[in-house]
Amino acid sequence: MYPSGAGMQQGQVVLDLMISAGGVMEDVRIIEATPVGLFEASAIAAFAATRFAPGLRAGVPTAARMRVAVQYSATGMSVSGASVPMQPSAPR
């Protein structure tokens, strides 16, 4: 949702989302925000309650990272992104 205090400003927030094998966002990191401090909370809130299709490896649900860019304008917001399955941990 476009923040009410943003006036007519445009901006972008790039997020790195960690999606669990169950399709729930487990972690989020802000990679970039322009302008800083204006749209970050809105972008995080937009994904916090979202249910995702998990990544698949050989047909089995797996955790994945997803990088998304959220574009803000006075007329609304749009999202683009890609997901990358996590690499398995090395044996210890």
C-alpha cells in the first residue's frame, strides 16, 4: 500500500525474502531503498502476511530466497522479482 505520508513521491524498495519450505516468509532484508526511510515499512508489510509457493528441488518443497523490487508511484505500486532455491548445506 502506498504510504499516506509519501505525498506524490516515487520510490523503490528492493527486498531479499527468505521463504520457508511451507511458503511463509521467515526473514526479510532491505537491500536498497530510494528515498531512504519512506517506503520500507510499506514494502515489508506487503509481504509479511503473504503466502508463497515454496521453491522446489526435484519436486520437493524447499526453502528459497526471493529478491523483489517494489516500485512506488502516486498511482500505486508494482512488484517484480525472482526466486532462487537455497543450496544444501555442506555436510559437517
